Amino acid sequence: MTTRQLQDLIEKMSTDEKLAQITQLNPVCFGFPYITPLTGPDPGLRIDRNLASSIGSVLNCDNASDAAAMQKAHLQEDPHSIPLLFMADIIHGFKTIFPIPLAMGCSFSPSNIEEASRIAALESSVSGIHVTFSPMGDLVRDPRWGRVMESFGEDPLLNSMLCAASVRGYQGADVRQPYHIASCIKHFAAYGAPEGGREYNTVDMSRGILHETYLPAYRSALQAGAEMVMAAFHVFDRVPASASPYLLSRILRDEWDFQGAVISDFNSVGELIAHGVARDGKEAAEKAISAGLDIEMMSTHYMENLNISLQEGTITEQMLDDAVLRILSLKNKLGLFEHPYKDASPEAEKKYHLCPEHRAAARRIAGESIVLLKNEGILPLDTNSLLGLTGPFSRSPHVLGGWSAGNTEGVSLYEGLCGKIPSSRIKINEWGEAGSALEENSDIDVIPEDLIASFRDCPIVIAAVGENQIDTGEGASKTVLRLSPHQEQLLQVLSEAGKKVIAVIFSGRPLEIFPVLPYCAAVIQAWFPGTEAGNALADILFGDVNPSARLSMSFPYTVGQIPVYYNHFNTGRPRVPSAPPTRYISAYLDCPEKPLYPFGYGLSYSDFIYSDMKLTQGEGGTGSDSKGLTASITVTNASPVDGIETVQLYIRDMHASVVRPVKELKDFCRIFIPGGEARQISFRITKETLSFYQTDSFLFDPGYFEIMIGKNSEDTLSETIYIDETFIGKQEKEMP
Ligand code: BGC
């Protein structure tokens, strides 16, 4: 249909029908007996039955038969035969579950994210889904917040690249094509910075940090073509995001020229009352639609009130028509007017869900997302080893993590190990519980006497520990990030009994593992690896896969350091390693100010050595890219083991009009280097690379820059250079 035809259609719709069109409810409201968990209050159906037939979209229907039945009934009843749009939370896979996004972020691989999203789109499209509420572009710095698992991490560049890749994977070149779905980037904006890491809490930050650090990922998703945006729950700059003219109109529409539909989060329109910016549902609805919020999810304040608001003139017909046009345009783009069932097909569900090709991709991507944090030469394991296996995740299938689209089981670690060595060589004694902060502490705090005895013949014991997957995701903020006391005790007792302990840690966030490091000969950060968890872990443990993942989020020594992230500002009194110790610096008395493991950190079975860093000036490229610098380095794999290294470029603007971070990731290169070989890696540095947010736009400030290349945000080689307005760099050994 053309836009003109869509506008003609809107002209024929009554106001009530338009309001229903911009309302989203779950299948229960359509008479389907769904028992999907709700992440907010159940709206019931306080609307006229007749109007239910004009509702525009459905939340979280999860199979082709129901979607088709709902669509069929709807098309018969809707006076204009406008098809329903089915939207759902497909976060890290639909049936084939991939690692949690925070883990996939560790792969530093846009192609992995694109592939996982493509498969998720295929599997969900055949189940009748048209839009996913993903990716989550919220940058995160506080692991107390349960939703860090849904983010690609703490870095704006990595986040931006991976969000864009995710959108490409979901949408393909054209969402109308079979097996593609539209992407809704969320939660606009800066939802990942709640005070104290407490869910739904206030966010307060400077405009500079907002633009430079928190907004780029959403923007990059939109530049990649994301069709929708979800407004967030929280208060930003004293205004709830769902009714923020600054976020929804000024930034999204005016500055970024976004033409697609903006949806509320679950009942976030109703929550304007609790926030204290609306007296009642009517005022809440008026404020939200006036700010630019097109669709109301899981509450009916628009439907119940905006008719009256129109009559009173508090809102205009144009606002309503604009919102309706945006959702109809998306339906049109998806081809739903011609093909209302799009890809929904029970046969295709059987063919594609969890098919071998998808599982193979999940296994490979999980292998590239699991981070090796510590290795005292014990890994990889020898297939002739006699292994002990203990801990609550030994045989647990609950390894998918939050937001797993209703799936519950993946390959357990034990099953994965059995795929590599005969079960007779694995002594399993799965003591321990993955306790949840939601439950009473269990009473199993005394390690059974026979536990150590059962590992008599095993010099190496794998302890599969971590947090319960229900402690991750929405509504899962925590203040204690340590392993449970009995898990910590388990590691200690094993170590004191002389065992070489390999801790495999399952979690949706960086945990506080510093206290147990002395007991572990190796530590593998598994995250929640998804459907193929056990197989991917076994690949790493036995060296069939050489670990290549690098942390997408810093690990704190202790929760008291949080937020601790690599790209912080310098203070007026930073620690100067060469200066004599003094108390009056920006530090802690009882803990380092640096993280335990920094952003970008991760070990490999190869040994990569960096040398020969060079900066060269040169012309080349086009436009503002025509003058620039090239930073290059030689990376040698000094081991016989082939491996993938992620070479990272960081830059520090030494003096500028405003304070700049001590370093910022500006580029990276994931490169395979065969054992014994070396590769030269080059990065191009342009004006854009060095620009930062200065009152309304990104500009470059001439001056000194420190260019750093290394294997993580701490371990780098560096050169300092002066760059003037013409962008002709002049290398200086020392600054004046
Ligand atoms: C979450 C969103 C999600 C929505 C629909 C909300 O509670 O914040 O991320 O998309 O529920 O399930």
C-alpha cells in the first residue's frame, strides 16, 4: 500500500478504532488461555469487547497455530481487516538459545551477533512473530542491575557495533522477506544506569555523558534500520522516559529524524501516575502521546481516555493519526496487508526449531563467548584425565539465563564432558545448590564428609558454580554478588584437599570472585551459554576451541567499588604509580581502585606478544577521512597453538575543552594467528575517531592524543602524538 492509501484507511477509522490500533495487549486479552509470565500488572480486559477486535498488536504469543488462529479471528472481526502485529521478547534466541547478550558481547564479533539474530528471526518468524523487542542498547556499568545480562556491555563502541549487527541479523535487507522480523531497540534512553543498580530506579547524568556514552548504541541500531523504539520505565532528568519530550521528540524525531513507531514499556504509561507526573490515567495518556509515544503496551489508558482528551482539545487528531500511521506503515512494510500470516507455519516450526544447523551455530558462538579468566597451566585438559565434577551446575540443564523465550533446558556440563571422554572417567558428586536471592538460604552449608573422598582418584576437580538463572534479567537487582557461602566453601575445601580446582562460573553478571581466586587453578566465566552450554564448555576445557572471548564488562574486586568501568574520567588527584605513596589521592583505603579484571580482558591457550607499535601519517580515504593517521602493531603468536586474538585500539585525548575519559575503545580487530606466526594489524584514525560531544555536536579538538594498542584496556603499548586542525599529526616523545 502507498502512504496515501494508508492515510485513506485512517480517515475511515473511528477514534475508538484508532485508539485500539495503538494499544498492545497479550493473548489472554484475545481470549487465549496463555500462562506467559507477566513482567507487570495484568491489565485484564477493561475495554469494550467490540473494541478488542480493533486492537493493533499482540504481546508475546509464541507459536504459529495460536498466532494464525488469533489473526484469522481478528481479520473476520476488525471492521477494516487490518492485520494484527505480533511482537515478542526474542532476546538471545527463540528455541535455539544463544549465550546471553553480555556473553555474546565478549566475542567482540558483530558477525556472531548477526548470525544469532538471523537464526532467532527465522525461528520466531515461523512461529508467527513479526517484531522482537531487541536488541537492548542500554549500556551498563553496574552489575547489581539484573538486566546487565541483556546488554552488550560497558563500552559505547562495542555496544553500537553489536546492536547494529543484531538489527541486521533480525531484519535482513528487507523485513518483508521471509524469515525476517523487525527490530525494536530498547529501552530509550539510558535505562542501564539506574541509581544503585536497583531495577526501574531513577537515572541522572549529564547531557554530555548521555550523548557520548549512552545514546550511541540506540542511534547505531536506528542507523542500521531498526523499525521501532521502546521507551523506558525510568525517570531521566526528572521526567519519566515514557513521557519525555526531550528523549522522544527532540532527540528521536527532531535530531535523529526517526520515522518509526515508539512503544511504551509494559504499563509504563500507567506508571506516570506513580512517578507523580500525572494525576490519573487520562493525564498520563495525554502526556505520553504528546511526548511522542505512539503505542501503549499492556495498559489501556489511551483507549479509555484519549477520546475525551480529543474532545477537550488537550491532544489533537493529528497526533493520533501520526501514531496510527506509524504502526500501519510497519504492518505494510512487513507485507502483512497482503500476507497477514507472513511466515507462521507449524511445519516450518518443526523444520527449523533447534535444527542441527542452528545448534551448531549456538555451540560455536557459545565457545567464542566463554571467557578464560585464570589458568595456571592446567587447561586445556588431557582427554586421558580422570576428572571430578561437583557443584550445582554439574548436571543442571538450567544454563540458558533470563529471557530465554520460555525455554528451560540446555546441554548440561556433564553431558558435554561425556561427549569428550567416557563417563567412567568422570566422578560426579553434584553437591551444592544454585541458590537464588529469592529463596530462603538452604540448609546445606556443611560439606558432606564423603565429598572429598569421592574424588580420591581425581587430581583435578571441576566445580560448576554460580548464580541461579532466575536471579538474572528483569527485576533481579542484587546487592550481594558473591558466590553463595556454601559454593565458596566448596572451592576452599577442594583446594585445601590438594585438588586442582577448575571453577566454571555460570552467571548473568560479573560476580565478586576475588575471594575464591586463591582456591582455583583455573577460572572459566561461562555466563549462561544457552542451548549448547555443556558442549561449548567441553570444547573449551579440552582445547578443541581455544578461548578467544574478552570481557565486555569489568569485574569488580568487591561490590563496594561499583560502578567500576574502564573509560572513566581522571580525577584531579589520580594515583601516579611513580609518585611516593600518599593518602590524599582518589583511591580506596581497603581495595584497589582498578577492577579485578578489566574490560577487554581474557586469556587464550596461545601466547600473543605485542611489539613494534607505529604511528604513520597519511592521506587516503575520502572527505573528512582524507587525512589521517594509521596506528599499527605486530602481534606474534609465540605459542604452537593457533588462536584468535582481539587487538584493541584505545585513545586518550590528553587536554580538551571538557574532561575526556582516561581511555576509550576506538576500534578492534579479531584476528586468527596460527601458532608461531605474526601479523601486522593497522587501525585508521580520523577526525571522527577523535571527536567528542561538545554542546550539540561531535567535534574534534586539536592537541595531544595518547594512542594505545593492546590485548585489553589495561595492557597496552602506547605513543603520544600532537594533532593539529589540519589533522597532520606530529609525533612527540614527550609532551611539553
Ligand atoms: C520489559 C521489556 C519487555 C516487555 C515486554 C518489560 O517488563 O522491560 O524489556 O520487552 O516487558 O515483555
